Amino acid sequence: MSFSSVLIQFLNGLASASSLFLVAAGLSLIFGVTRVVNFAHGSLYMLGMYFAVWLSERVGFWTAVPLAAAVVGFLGLLIELGLLRRIYKAPELLQLLATFALLLIIKDAALWAWGAEDLLGPRAPGLAAAVEISGGAFPQYDLLLIVLGPLVLVFLHLLLTQTRWGLLVRAATEDREMAGALGVNQRWLFSSVFALGALLAGLGGALQIPREPANLNVDLTVISDAFVIVVVGGLGSIPGAFLAALLIAQVKAFCIGLGFSKATLVVEFIVMAAVLVIRPRGLLGREATIPRGPGAEEPPLRPLSPLLLRALAALLAALVLLPLASDGYVLVLLTDVLIFALFAASLHFILGPARLHSFGHAAYFGLGAYAAGILYLQAKLPMELALALAPLAAGLGALVFGWFCVRLSGVYCAMLTLAFAQIAWSAAFQWDGLTGGSNGLVGVWPAAWLASKTMYFYLSLLACALAIALLWRAVHSPFGYALRAGRDSPLRAEALGIDVRATQWAAFSIAGLAAGIAGALYAFSKGSISPEAMGIPRSVDGLVMVMLGGIHTLTGSVWGAALFTWLQDAAARNVDYWRAAIGVSILVIVILLPRGLATLVQKRA
Amino acid sequence: MTVLQVRNLHKSFGGVRAVADVSFSVAAGELLALIGPNGAGKTTCFNLVNGQLAPDSGSIDLQGKNLVGKPPREIYRNGVGRTFQLTATFGSMSVRENLQVALLSHARKLGSVVSSLEQQTHAEADNLLQQIGMQAQAERPCAELAYGDLKRVELAMALASQPRLLLMDEPTAGMAAAERTELMQLAADLARNSRIAVLFTEHDMEVVFRHADRVLVLCEGALIAQGTPAEVRASALVRQVYLGDADLEPGHA
Amino acid sequence: MRSLVLIALLVSSSAFAQTIKIGELNSYKVFPAFLEPYKKGMELALEEVNASGGVIGRKLELVTRDDGGTPGDAVRVAEELISREKVNVLMGTFASHVGLAVSNLANQRKILFVASEPLTDKIVWENGNRYTFRLRPSTYMQTAMLIPEAAKLKKKRWAIVYPNYEYGQSATASFKKLLKQAQPDVEFVAEQAPALGKIDAGAVVQALADAKPDAIFSSLFAADLQKFVREGNTRGLFKSAVVFNLLAGEPEYLDTLKDETPDGWWVTGYPWKEINTPEHRKFRDAYQKRWKDYPRQGSVVGYAAVYTVANAVKRAGSSDTEKLVEAMKGLEMQTPFGPIVWRPLDHQSTMGAYVGQLSGKGGKGQMVNWRFADGAHFLPPFEEVRLLRKD
Ligand SMILES: Nc1ncnc2c1ncn2[C@@H]1O[C@H](COP(=O)(O)OP(=O)(O)OP(=O)(O)O)[C@@H](O)[C@H]1O
Ligand SMILES: [Mg+2]
């Protein structure tokens, strides 16, 4: 690289960093104060883009940008007042579920309002051309962005340090209970923070339209970038977010400049994993007080009541008899349900009793699935053997990744699991020789005696029911108690001789193994396996299932998986805007049953 | 026989000298009280002994074995049980389950993934419950208990491992006067009968002077006096730096 | 109880009507820009076929499903179409990996699968199977269509940019191989493979400019393409380099570029306004009349896909899978792009595409200097294909 191109790539990095910072800053603010992991933050950004493009045609670009930001900020306020306010006290991660539902709804709303075609916005009037910098051309508009990022940083800094509002925000970020005790009007504070965060997201989106068309895929791209930046920077730290945005944007620009463009697929996740392993609280994050709202109190485990036990036995019997009376498809669907039930239960195993948050559980599902495919196709093992051995690969993966993950807690832990999952995903995506690359592996079919839908259903029923029962057993075993002991009071647990980390590590590995069983079964049920099996959406699906069912019981995950799989299937078939339909259904459940479906079952039993 | 021997212990937090050059020892069967005003460094001493914190310098020996640098769980395995000033129990479990976990941990049986909480520990747990007088509350989740009851549960959990050294950080906080005496009597009996060394902190002077064999007085991290309750009560220095007035008479907490 | 009776009635009535059921699955919500016009094309064809009395005396019925855009969901949806809807033919899919997964299922369940959209070469070659047939000109074919123009220019230094997944990778590999054959002294000076949908366009444009290429081959599309075009325009990348871009002439992608449309790019695409063959004129008129909108590339694919099934059934004289498969082999039929043949060798149709140059005159993108490239002329020799196919 010549000096000129180094300089220009550096400027490119700065411009990208500014864009990234705007979204990340809002997300960080919101998380810092409300502890809500706002999954819909990318959707707010997307709305900012659409509004800005739409408004540009009417009032001109420069008016459209602040207007779009304000509209999105206002929408954010409505979301906070109408939805989030109701569920702050619900169990941890429930807000994640609610904002995930919002993401689905906003995506379909944008499709409905603006249509399917990407909308390329106008160039910024007055800054449409390029300037010459050291022999290369550089867009004028990008220079504006380069200035704007630090300006917003300074503005936020002043807002947070020089105003009373800022003081309250900082107090709430550092110690929520304390701020509450100081008589801070939390409701108003939360609303205003959420609105400001949304406004920043909308501003980020609106400012992006001269560089990128408004399109329906941007929400997910942006949210994952923003999460990474917020976590690398340190949760709740605005300067940290700025630093992280700079770091990641520069690393990306130079990956491209130096000819390693393929690395951009995961490089931010590699950076995040490295940062978290070295600095468990991100670059500038501080030891935050562990949020223990009322929702964080864990209820005691209850043994299965005789009535529930009988109901489960009846359900099992019904499942066993089902193939006699089905049209074949029910078996296919139920096979999916069983597999996802096991997947969700395995996620619950670490989420519930250990409170190890994982946003990357799909990694182990995917490892199991790929191992099954590779053992079967490449190593030419018999299907039965491939199926039996594949989960070990997932368990091994969990053993390795888990060692790092259990060293962190809360969202940091979650993001490290996500980073590892993305790294595994990109390996599957790019390792053509072994994994078939982006197309994946095809021709992964069960042995002849298991090939019929009925037999495969029985196989899945046997394997999943057994594995779930064993997980249940494990939760109620001394090991499960040790796990919950470490969750309830790490201090006491350690003083009683319990190695909390080792226990969590073992749990993580067991969960990985169980997810691997689900993955291997999945591979043979579909006949093929592709990188999606370990993508972020699959991890999110797992979380959604667990939260729908209720975080407090393992069996809840099973109901959650059944409901979510059925919802997806039924909605996609019967409703045009099926994503929004799923989103609305989730919201209804979140509001009516904040503790999950399991509460329904328990009330009856 | 000396169970715990602490020599020249130092610990600072930033500029705050929490523990400065503290040396003392506790013998088997002895009840040693560690007293001092708020922020004197009592809890920090406990945290250093039990491995929660690492000392800046100094040595801690448990029956000749060096404890410095070991994590709490290992120190526990060497026979140190403790209670916390701010109680720490497993809120999602019942009182009995809390004790069962403690018992199973002591028996190194917490690794089992398939068995259920054993019947045997059930009985042992009830035995402990009886000692602390909480049989009636066995099934209640710890999250629902009153503060004084939690203190009791903590004591029982610490005892589950049959420790050689018991550290009790304000064991009677949140209890009525009669309960305090009862609890300390229990601790004293245990110390005498099972030859446990007991180190405890306490703000209630009546409890201290009535039950302690010896008293250590800590002020701003430094040991300013030690001796029998009578000696400490008589010490002018203690009166001056610790309380500043004549509040060391029994009955004035 | 009443609903049970109703269902029974419905089931029996549909059995008596004996329609030919096409089970269509596609990623409608993941790629709506391409698939909404596609659906309209399908529906138009369906109405036409049924208005003319259906085929072999039976009406065609289309059962469409959203496949969620992932292979796992797509396979489940396909299973539903097969076992619950009892469809006679599977059709559809967009992304390559989804297409391959469904093709693999079709082979397992022994049902005809007309893969309408997926471009991957593998679906008819390395992973080809008895039951799968693919309509659209593949990545290889469309790349090959650009080669004659590329070679003609005698540019020495080529840079390549492609989305980092199988489509971009195989387009790049084919392009390099074919251009090297046509012009042995060619040099590939830079290669950029941004992640699909996540191009960092400024940095990519700068990196390409650093290599000082005479020409650029790109297989970017959708949002990536738009970002690339805008950055390239601003930074003057295209002043000194000719660009060849697969698919960029398809209205789905071209229309979004508006006044950014770069002049002179060589592309494959669909200049719908200017194709005036009788078969296309008929299709375009009917489409515009039915939908009050102009056809896109997807419309043609959807339209031709339904006609494919209609023609296959006609030729087979039955809806029996094995007979349909035999009828598909060598089937000759008409499409809006002219006649095509379904090659018995690899189950690829010879549908072609239009090759031409972009022009942004009047603030709207269009294709100029275009010509039709017949797919039949842009496939590798039979021996090569036979080696690739395993069956
Ligand atoms: N983790 C810590 N970080 C910083 N300072 C600490 C920490 N723990 C204790 N301190 C400080 O060390 C000093 C001693 O505290 P410690 O808790 O040991 O006192 P104490 O004698 O137990 O008081 P109390 O009677 O209030 O329980 C105090 O000034 C306290 O603020
Ligand atoms: Mg204390």
C-alpha cells in the first residue's frame, strides 16, 4: 500500500467509525440505564434510513435528516411507554424477547410501507462530490461524517457530565438501585433515555442514506455491528463505544486495503473475542453492579407434581401413538419440534440454573450437525455411528469455548458466546473442502431402516425425550444444585468449596453436547446442512423459545419450542406478513405471561 | 493447640489501610472476638483468612499450613467455615436444601449428575436444623427468611463441614437479645465439645464479654489491644480510641 | 365435528377435481424485490393455462409457501407440500443453498423439482440428480455470456469483486478460467470478496483503485451493488476501468440505481421495454394488462416456470413423477425469451439472457447495445458436464 492509499483507507475507517458510533452510542445508553438489550435498535436505524429517503424527496436531504431522527426518537418514546415500561420487572432477557418481536414487526411494517425494492437515497446537496487527498479521491460527505462522530461524542459527554439529567443517567448506569433510592424518577428517566437512544439510531440511519440504500436487511447487520461495538467498548461507556467503533472500522478498512477482504466476514467478532478474553469488561467498561431487579429473584425448583407427571406421560403416549393417525407432515413438523425442544432445553440448562447468558448456542447445534454430515459423507461412517459420535464434537467445542465464556458474566458472556459462534459459523461458511462452504453439505440421509418419517420420528422422540429427561435429572441432581448455588450466591458457593467456574464450565459442555444431539438429528432429518444451522438467527430462536416457555423451568423450554415452531410453520403458511404475525403473538405472550407458558401449565398442575 | 496463626497481616485498598500489621492466633476450643468500630477492618481480616482477599503481606497458617494465595474453596477444604456479614445463602433453595448442598459439598458429592439429593444428607441436614432450632422452616425458600434466621442458616451451613476454624461475621445481627445468647451458647458449646476454634466479630458488647474467651480490638486496621474480656474492658486505650466514652459496660450495646 | 365433515368434503372434492398441483416454495420475505414480480409472473401463467382449459383436461393449481430463506425450513415446507398437499411437482427456491437442499430432498422423496431461480452450477452438475431441473441460466452461463465482450477489449489488468459466497466465488472462478482461455496474457491484479450485504464500499473501491486495473469483473448485486456504484462514481473508479457486472441489467437491480447508473458497464440483464419479439411482446402486454406494472426478470422466470410444468405434463400425458421426469428431458418449449430446450444431459434449460451495456440517460438506468445470448451456446462441452455429474 502506498502512503496515499494508507491515508485514504484510514479516512475510510474514520468515516465508517462515525456511522457505527452513532448507533452504538444509543444502544449503549439504553443498556446502561435500562439494562434492556434492545434487539430492535437496528430496526430503528433502518426506519431512520427509510424516513430520511422518503422525506428527502419532499423536504430535501438536509431537512430530512434531523426530521427522520426526530420521528424515530418519538417512535422510541412510544415503544418505551407502550411496551418496555410494562416489562422492566420481568425476568432478565424478557425485554430481549419483546424487542425481538419489535424487530419482526418493524421489518414487515417497512416492507408494507415502502415496498420490497431497495431505495437509494440522494447524495447530500453541497457535498455530492469528492475532494482530492494525496492523489486519491475522497467523498466530501465522508469528511462530514468524520467530523460528526466526534461532535456527537462531545455533545453526549457534555450532556452526561454537565446536566442534571446526565447526572441521573450516570447514577442509574452505575447503580440502578441506588439511583432509585436517591429518589430519581426512574420512569421519566428511562423514557427519555430510550427516546434519545432511538433518536441517535435514527440519526445514524438517516445520515447513512447517501452511502447506502435503505433496505430491509440492514436491521440485522446493524444490530450485530452495534452490539459488538458496545461490548468491545464496555457496556454503558460512550467513549468506549467510540474507541471500539474506531478500532473495528480501522481493522476492517485495512483488511480490505491489504487484500484480506474475506476476513471482513468475521473480523469484528475476532476482535471482540480477543478484547473480551483480555479485558472481560471491554475497553473502557467498569465493574458494574450486577442488576438484580425483582425479576432476577429465582423461584425454587419444584418437583413435578403427580398431575403434571401424568400429563407428561399421556403426552408421551400420544406422541408414540401419533404415527398411526397422521398424514406424514405432522411427523415432520413434530420431529422439528422435538429437535428444537432439546435445543431449547439445552440452552435453558445454562441460561436458567447457571444464569450463563448465551447468544451463540447455535454453535453447538451447528457443530453437531456438521460433524454428523462430515462423519457421514467424508469419513463414510455408517449413519448410526455418525449420529452417535457427532454430539461429541459439539461437546468438545463447548468445552473449548466454554472455558473462556464462564470467565465472564451477563451480557459480556453472552457476547463472547456470540463471537465464538460467529467464528465457528464463518469457518463453516468458508471452509469449502470440509463443510461445503456457503452451500453446505447435501445428501446426509438416515440409514434405510430409519429413513421413513415414522421411524425417524421415533428416533427423534427417543433421543430427544431421553436427553431432555437427563437434562431435567441433572438440574435436580447434586450437580444441578451446585450450579444453582453458584448462581444464587457465588460468594457462599466458593466458601462452601464449590468451584463455581468449573461447575459452570461442565454445565456449558453438557449443554453443548445436548445441543449437538439436536443438531445431529436435525442434519439427518433434513438431508442437508448449511451454515445457517449455526447462524445468529438460530441462536436467537433458541432464546426466544426459552423465554416464551419461561426461564424458570426446563419444561418451559419444551413448550416454548413447540409453540414457536408451530407458530412459524402456521404463520408462514397462512399469513402474508407472517413475521409481523409472529412478532405480535410474541408480544401478546410477553405481556400476558411475562413468566412464560410454563406458568400456565404450573397453575393447572 | 493453635489452630490459626496470623502474622503481620497487611491489606490496603488504594490509600485506605484496612488491615495493618495484625498478628494473632486462635486455639482449638477457643472463642476469640474481633471487635472495633465500623470500618476498623474486621471483615477484611475475615476475608483475608478465608481467601476472599489476598493479603499485601503477612502470613496465615492453619495448623501449620500456609493459606496465603489459596482460593476460598481450597481454604474451606482445609477446614475453615464462615458466615458473612451480609448473609449469603442460596435464595432459590429451601433451608434444608441449603444445608444439603453444604453437606454434599463437604462429602465431595456435588459432581453427581444423575442421583438426587440423598436421603442420608436429608437426615443430617435435619440434624443441623435442629441444632439451630429451625426444623419448622426446613421447607421454606431462603429468599423468604428473616435476617436473623438467615444468620442461623449460615451458621449451620458453615458447621456442615465440621470445620476446625469457624469465622462468624456478626452472627447475631438482626436477632432479639434472647436469641443472641442462645446462638452464642450454641457456638460456645460447639467450640468446647468439638474443639473448634471460633473467630467472631460482634457489635453487641454484652455478647462479646459474655461469650468470648479472648478479645482483639481493631482500630483503623491496627490491633490496639487484646486480652481477656476483663482486661480489654479495663483498658483505657480501648475506651479512648474505640468508643471515646464509657460505653463498654455490659448492657450498653 | 362439523369442521371435520367440512374438511372431508374439501379433501374429497379436490380429489375429484384432479387438478395438477404445483407446490411452489420460495423466500418471499427474504428476497421480496425479486420474488414479488416472480409471483406475479407465475400467477399470470397459471391464469393463461387454466383459461385455455388446463393441461390434459386438468386444471393447474399453484400452492405457494414461504420457505423462510433457510434450507432447514425449506425442507420442512417441501415435506408439507409433498405429504400434506400431495403436490405433483415441486417448484421454486431462490438462494443456492436452499435450492440444493430442496433438490436433495426431491431426490430422496422422488418427486420432480423445477428449480426456477437458483443460479448455482452445482444443482445441475456436481449435485445434480434425476429429479431436479433448473430453468434460469446458471452462474457459469451468465459469466460465459460476458466473456466474448470482455476478451474483445484486450484489457490486460483485471480486478475482481464479488460477494463472498458460492455464487460470487463460482462466478469469479468461471470468469478467470474462461477469460484466461480466451486471452492467455490476462492478469488478475486484485480480488475483493466482501461479505454478502455488508460491503464496505469506500474501502473496497479504494483497494481496487490501488491495483490500477484496466477492467473490473463484478458479481455484486442488490444493496452491495448500489453502494459500490455510488462510491465508485464519487471516487472516480470507473473513469479508468471498464466494468463487467453479472445481473446488473436486471430491472430488480438496475432500477434502483436511477441517476447513479454508470454508463458503459457490460452486464447481463433484461431490457424489457425494448425486446420486441412476438413472444416477448405477447408476454409483456399480458403482464402489463394483468398487473398494471412492467415485468422484471423474476416475472419472466415465474411465468416460464409454470409453463414448464404445463408443458411437461402435456408431454408426459400424466402427472406421474417418473413420466414427468422423462418428459422433462429434452422438452422443447416457448418462453418470453424465445424457445428453450431442457437438456437431457444435465437437466439445465437453455434459457438465455440479454447482454448489453448500461446507460443512465435521463436519470434512469437502462440497457443499450444489447443482444440476446442463447443459453445453449454458453454451456461447457458435453464431456465436461458428464464428468461433473455423478449419476
Ligand atoms: N473491597 C474493598 N474495596 C475498597 N475498600 C474496602 C473494601 N473492603 C473494605 N474496604 C475498606 O476497608 C476498611 C475496612 O473495612 P471492613 O469492612 O473490614 O470494616 P469492618 O470492621 O468490618 O466494619 P463494619 O463494622 O462496618 O462491618 C473500610 O474503610 C472499608 O471502606
Ligand atoms: Mg464488617
